[in-house]
Amino acid sequence: MGFFVKFWGTRGSIPTPGYLTQIYGGNTACVELRIDDLLFICDGGSGLRELGLDLVKRGSGPIVGHMFLSHAHWDHIQGFPFFPPVYNPANTFYVYGTSRGDTRLFKLLSGQMQSDYFPVRFSDLGASVLSEDLEDGARKIEGVQVRCMAQIHHGPSYGYSFEKDGCKVVYATDHEVDQVLLNAEAVEQDLSIPREIPEEYIEFVRDADLLIADGQYTDEEYSTRVGFGHARANTMVDLAIAGKVKQLAITHHEPLHSDDMVKNKILECRQRVERFGSDLVVFGAREGMELRIDR
């Protein structure tokens, strides 16, 4: 049946509703990934509420979902208390840690529902919300091979890859690869040259049909945001080219960026792809965008 991907939240840091963000959207990080009949949810930002409402409308019986959080900063978990399916006793959700016995993300997710922060306690949710893990960083879930990788971010954050029947999707947001470039000094002198990225990050995205990656900043603005935990969009282009990725979705858009600014950032990425002679397809992730990936 292939992979089905839908973007429910594409903004970084804080929700930004308004007329300046109508095209790319203002909800924070959330991506739905369906592989055959399995539901995988990457991040639970404010876009998770929209996904939840849609799942309820589909009305296809009890919902079983597998949740993978890049990390527990607010913009990646703030939608969970407003996720309607989690209040239905018929539903079950698994929240995955990144290593054997790891319950950290599960506990942080539930911690935001303490009475000081939210009027409904985690223990009052109707659905079964269970802690699971990826064992030694990799696990097969009903035929889908899931792997994780630690990323460059305060926390840190984790990227996830999903593979089945020759199809591969990678979700890698909040990853400041620019901090570990092997030719960093040369790049700062000449932003047009290819950025040399550590091999472990290239291998993680290798041959992906779709890489969903944080490209929050332009080259021009990054110098004032070094260490914030987010990458230059052009650096993600270089990562995707090096890993022979087929499609790159730039997401986690800067909250100060209007739709026009995001468009211009994506245009710069496409010009870079053309200059390097690659056939990589680059686009800006938009709320409501749906993709189908088949082999």
C-alpha cells in the first residue's frame, strides 16, 4: 500500500496563526505517517489537535497510534492535552523512548498535564497511553523498521527513520548540523561551497524517499542564531544530496517568517540544487499537504 504522509504542523518554536502564515501554516510540529494500516505520529505540537479532530471524523473504529517525539520542548508536545482521541477509552497510544527502558519522553509528556499547567490530569485520560521503547535504538513494529539517531540540539533531540518494502521516510527536525560541519571555516568564507557533513548523519538519511528536515534559517540570518538548535535550509540541501535523498521537505519554519519569506528560502534551496547538478526535489512543508510514496 505504500507510505502516506500528511503535515499537520510545520512551524517552529511557537504557533503563529494569522494572515501572513496562511500558506505554510502556523501550527507547531506534527506529521502523520501511515504505513499500510499502521498510524505513526511524529511530534505532538499544536498540529496534533488538528490531526486528532480529523481522526475522530474518519470514524473508523478504535485508534491505535505509535508516537515518536523528537524531544519534549513545548512546540513538540503542546498539542497532546488537546488531542481528542486520547480521551476515548477505545483508543491506545504508544509513546516510544529511544533506548531500552527509556521512559523519559513519556514522563515529560505526562508531566505537562500536572494541575499547575493543565486542568485535566494525565491519569484522567480515557485512552490507554503506554510507554514503549526502541530497544537498542532500532525496532521492527509490525513489519516497519524504525530507527532513531541523536541530533545536535539542546536536550538532545532525536531523528527517526521508517522503512518497509523498499520505502524510507526520515523525520529529522531540531538538528543543528551546522555546528558540526567538517569544513566549517571554509563554509563561513564561502557559503556557496558544499558543506561537509559527518558521515553518521549522511548514512541515517541515505536513500530516503522523503527527508523531512528542520531548515529554519536562511544563510544570512544564521550568524545571529548559532547554537539555537536549528539548521540552515541550505545545509539540509547538502545533507540530502550527500545521502542521495529523493525528496526534501523543509519544515520547522521560523515563526518570524511570512509565507513570502518561506517561499524565498525554498527558492534559494532549489537554486542550490540546480547549481550542484542534483535531481533532488525540494519543497516547503505546508499544513494539510499530503504525499504518497510508492516503490
